[in-house]
Amino acid sequence: MATRELPQQTSEILGYIQAWYDGLQPFSLAREVREPHRAALFAADLVAGFCSVGSLASPRIQGIVPAAVRTFQRAHSHGVRRFVLCQDTHSPDAEEFYAFPPHCTAGSEESQTIQELRDLPFSGEFLVVEKNSLHPSLGNTLDRWLDQRQELQDFIVLGDCTDLCVYSVAMHLRLRANAHDYKQRVILPADAVQTYDMPIATAKELGAPAHPGDFFHLVFLYHMALNGIQVVRTVEA
């Protein structure tokens, strides 16, 4: 394909994906989740280090906290009792720090669950899964936990970042179900998911890779939908 054709094709496909995004529908717990004891909510990296403190904290991520908290509250009110928090808890010399600045080291303030979730009256029901990479289940016991709960059929996934840890969590759950022919759904509310932004000018100034937040957020939501993840506008009671 000639490079000169890319701008037109990119514009066309982005318009198509934007229209898809604009047409997302809400997901009703009352209508869709008839057996809440067979549902679980997964949160990716809702920790201080991506919301409020540290080199990777982003106001875009902080902005989804109210929607994330509402989703937790609505799920719990509906009868969901399994809440899994997949959280960066890095070793001091983590290999990941070659790709990203040091962040969320074990025992640091950055690695702590955001206060808004800790303040929920049912926070004692949370299962915190510590991870040392973008992947939710490498080097920990998450898959063992899932193996022991094969009755689960609905997974709601939210958090950050859309193209990094959220993508890894949602795709792991979806592909794991595919591999074993489990009848499971992965539901992702777009209003409770976000990624960071690194404009080209800032990236050049810092000598870092550019990261177009709006573009990656939109494209990765669509890519997850292509893989069978149910991307919705929001989770309603």
C-alpha cells in the first residue's frame, strides 16, 4: 500500500470507529446479570500512582474515578460480591522500568488502592492481585483463583490504561474463556476506562515516545470489541 494513501484511509476508519463509539449502549445489571453470584468486577491499576502521585499520574485517569466508584457501588448493590483489583506492585529494579519510568514500587504510596475505593463500606471484600508487569496473571495466583471459580460467567472490567493494563486484563479473561470454551462474557464500560496522553511536542521535549491518548483510547476500545469483549457506554443498576 502506498504511504500517500494512509491519511485518507486513516480518516475513514477513524470516522467509522468514532460512529461505533458514539453508538455504544448502556449495560443494565438488572436485565443482563440475573445471577450476580456468578459475576465479578475487575479493576486494573486504580492506584494512587496512576491517579494522583508519581511520574505516571494522569488527570485523565483521575477523571474516571467517579464512574469507577459508581460501578463498584451498583455492582455491589446488585449482589456482586467478587471484586478483583489487579494492581502494579513493582520490585525496585523491575524490568518494566526500561519501558516506563519507575512507578508503583511495592510498599510505596503509589502502589496503594485509591482512597475512593478504600472508603467503600465493602472494601473488605476486595481481592488485591499484585502484578509486576502489564499482564494480570503472570507471576501471581490469579489463574488459580479463576480455576477455582469456573461458575463465574460475567466479568466487568474497568480502570487504566485502555491500551495497556485494561487491555491485558480484558483480553486475558476473553482469550482464557475462548481457550477453554467457557461460556463467559467480558463487559467493559467505556466511561470507567481511560489512558494517559503524551502529545508529540511534549514527547520530543522529553525524549519519550508520543502517546496520543484520545486515539489509543478509541482504537483499543474498538480492538477489544473486535475480539468479543462487550464494550458498553456505562453500567447501570
